[in-house]
Amino acid sequence: MNTRFRFAIAAAYLAAIACTPTIAQPPKIVAHRGLLRHAPENTISNFRACLELRLGFELDVERSKDGHLVCIHDDTVDRTTDGTGKVADLTLVEIRKLDAGGWFDRRFASERVPTIDEVFELVAQYRDKDILIAVDLKAEGVEQDVVRLAQNHNVLNRLLFIGSAISDPQVRDRIRAISASASTAAVANQPTEFAETLAWTNANWVYFRYLPPPDQMAAVRMAGKKSFIAGASVSGNVPENWRQAIEVNIDGILTDYPFELAAILKKEK
């Protein structure tokens, strides 16, 4: 990494320690796999409910045997459909025949595994909603196709690329090669990793897996970047942790409890 840039980041970090955080917008709520506690995860009905409620969501990307990008968390269809087998060993036609909702509740028995194209088409119908959508890249080599699909639907500016992108700089490079305006995140798993994470030039978001202190958040803002938090510290129903993230002006929170977080944000406001 460029030495001069490292020195610049270090200087910004030191200067930021003395800064008082500015008042920012409330964090964007990102519902983990959609409303996974209320509807079958990674389905169109789930995501539509999020959008109607002005909630962002996180979606997962896998690739079928015949090259189609599909929205499913696991690399097999076993857990969230009535079928069996690896996603990569099934064609899109075979995947679309599976029931992706009945396992959750009989009322959702008509749900199917959506394609990423269908998800982006849905998002494009809600252009006036100020939301953040986290795209978890799971299958290898899908990033450039996902970016092109997002461009086709004019939704790229609403996406944050996570998954393999947070730990693999080459994935981030390939995303940026298609669009320099794409938002990518680099992960800081613990405080000692923060400085190196912040220094990555191919990531304009810092992905925290811990509650960041005010000085690190000030450094993120000084570097002109944004912040995202996920993992055990915020995924559960943890009001005190959410409040800490809100107090340091985090930009996005990924959680399994979006309604409860929304209630906290309303109360804090």
C-alpha cells in the first residue's frame, strides 16, 4: 500500500482523536436476510415488506450450475427449500421449482428462490426510499456480474458490497474496475486492525465487527469514509449496544431485530 497514503491516514487518525464527533443522520437499518424472524429469508415477499417499511436489507448471492445469480444464503438448498443439493450443482430451472417458503410457514408455500435480477428490479421500484442494501457476495467470481446487473437497474448507488469483498482486496478491485462509484467495505474484526482497514484505498466503508470508540469513528469521517457494523455485538436484541453505535454516529447497522432497532432510533430521536 502507498507509504505516503499510510502517513496521511495516520495523520488524519491522530488529528481525529481530538475532534468532537459531529451530529450525523441516524444509522441506516439493514435487516439481516430481510425480516428473517417474520418471513422466509431472502425472498421477494420478505424484501418487499422491508421496502414498504422503509428498511434496508442484506441479501446473499450464489450462482447456479448454468451461471445465473440467485439469492440464497447457504451453498445448498437444503435448509431453506424443500429440495436438496448444492446450488452450484442445480440449474436455475431446477432451483425455481423448489418451495422456498413452506419451511418457514405454510402461508409462504408459493415463495421461490429469487434471482438477483429480480431483487434489483424490485429495489428499482422504490427509488424514493432512503435505504441501504448490503450485498453479501458468497459465490466466487460473482462480483462483476452483480455490479453490471445493479447498473442495468440503476440501483448501484444504494448498494454496499460485503461478503468476500470485506476481506479480499482483489474482489474490491474487480468491483471498482467495473464502477469506481461502487461502495465496498473492508473489515476490522478488532480494534488493532482498524488503522490498516482504514488505509485501504479500494474501500470507502469500514465494516466493524466490534463497537468502535469515538476516536476511530472520527477518523473514519476524517478519511471521507462511512461505517457499517455487523456481527454478534449488534445482531441480537441489544438496545445498549445499538445506543453505543448510534452515539458514535455509525452509518449502517445490520441486525436480526430491525423493528426493535427502529423503535430505539425513534425514541433516541
